Amino acid sequence: MARFGADWTPTILILDADGQERHRIEGFLPNDDFLAQLHLGLAHAAFTAGKFEQAAERFEKIVRDLPGTDAAPEAQYWAGVAKYKATGNAEALKATADAFKQHYTDSTWAKKASIWS
Amino acid sequence: MTIPWRDDADRALAEAKESRKPLLLDFTAAPM
């Protein structure tokens, strides 16, 4: 556990194919939140591997299927970033900012996306 | 669906690198 900096249980780490940590889940979570965090980790791993379309799909799945989870605002943000990285089209970022005007308006992720309006 | 759990972290890391797939490490029941 010390090797991976896991100081508490439960700790779940999602590493990319090169062994780099891409997401960490520490402590208990209810089923939907845990599932959303797992998907978030896989989406981040895909993103850092340059698989932007796959990452966008994974992020969007969280927003679509697990909208009430704490992971959903972060997923909405990164879905927009992944779409932008995949296409080079900044409209994806503006659309994300607009989406935050409808959902997760008080989240930190909404603040981060507000610059794209 | 069965999950192919491994007890050997180094072996799991090597498999992940070879298969170019992400890896999940679970410390759910590890002793403190």
C-alpha cells in the first residue's frame, strides 16, 4: 500500500497502461457514486492516452446515466475539453459553458468553464 | 462477468503495459 501512497482503505487507484495514476477513490461511496468515479477514472486514463473521442464518450456517459453523482459536474467539464481536444473546435468549450448554465450551476466545474462563455 | 484479479502488482502492471489497458488497484481489504 505504501508503494502506491494508499494510506487508508478503501482506496481504489486507476492507473494508465504505463502505470501512472490517473484517478484515486478514497473512502466508501454509495453504489452510483462509486460507479461514476470508476467511469471518471477510465475516462481520465483515456484522455491522457490521447483517446479524446473515447474519453468524451465516457465522460458524457456519466452525465447521462449518473447525473446526480458528485462526479457528474467534473464529467461535464471534461467531456467538453475532450471534445475540443478531439476536434480542435472551440465551440465544444462554449457549449460546455452553456450546459453549466442549466446544470450544476453552483459547482466548481461551472466556475472553471465560465471562462468559455 | 468475472474480474481477472491479480495478487501481484508488478505482474498486473506488466500486463497493463503489454495490453495497453488501464489498471485498477484495489486496497479495499488491505491490512492497515
